[in-house]
Amino acid sequence: MVAFTLLTGARDSAVASFKLKHVDLSDQKVFQDARDVRTKNSKSFNTFFFPVGDEVFQIVAAWVRFLREDLMWGDD
């Protein structure tokens, strides 16, 4: 969660409400969809990953892969 927050700069309430479908590792962004994510002023927008280092990105990418491939989690 710390790596994801550092990478996205998202507010804590938004981070807690993201779903896997909002994370796009290939384009290095998250879609803060106000229908699903608790965003400020209920607005939808893309957030591109901050250039904080490849190590932080790798932590998040490994976690997303673990959730999808090992635990077989779906988008929601």
C-alpha cells in the first residue's frame, strides 16, 4: 500500500477503494473512476505514476501479478 500510494500520489480514501480494474501497469496509470473510487469532489480522472524509481513500480507490479495470477482475483 505504501508503494502504491507513493507511485500514484492518491489520497488515502481513494487508495483504499481502488479495484484491480483501475490499475493499468502497461500505461503506468490508475483510473480514479468516481463511480467506484472515493475521489475528491466525486470526479473521475487518470493519475499517471510518479517517477519515483523502478523499484517502487516493481513492488506494485509484483503485487498486482500476485493478486491476479496466484490468488486469481478478478477486476472487482
